[in-house]
Amino acid sequence: MTLRLYAARKGWDLREVVVELDIGRAYAEDCAHCEDPRAMVEQITRRITLQGALDAAQKARLAEIAAKCPVHKTLTAGLRVKDEVG
């Protein structure tokens, strides 16, 4: 939604945005202690596909904007989940 709003404001030909997420585990650092389960962290890999008549500079700017959206900021800053069950 953030990308669509930004592109519309700029008058860019952004026709569709497809976001794919893969959730997995990756090593937090170069693997000095690979056998330790705590050496792994949860990782989300995000693939953004932009469709429309966009040049390389426009795509680069949209990638910057994607990193500034509220959801991305929340996920990269860390997230605390509070469960309430009724």
C-alpha cells in the first residue's frame, strides 16, 4: 500500500506490487559456534516484484520506500507479542 501511494503521488506507472515472504532460520553471525541452537535466529526474506513501466532509478527509490513502511520498521526493530485468549 505504501508503494502504491508513493508511486501514484509521483505519477509513476506502477501497475502491481507482489510481495513474497519466506520465513526460516539463519546464523546470527559467522558460524563460530554453529552447534549451539542459539546461534540461529529467525529470518524473513522479502521479495518485492514491481510491475509497470519503471526505470532503474524509480525501482531503487521504491525499494527505499519499502524499507521505510510502518510494517517493515516494526519487524526490523523487534516485536513483542502479547497473547490474549478469551
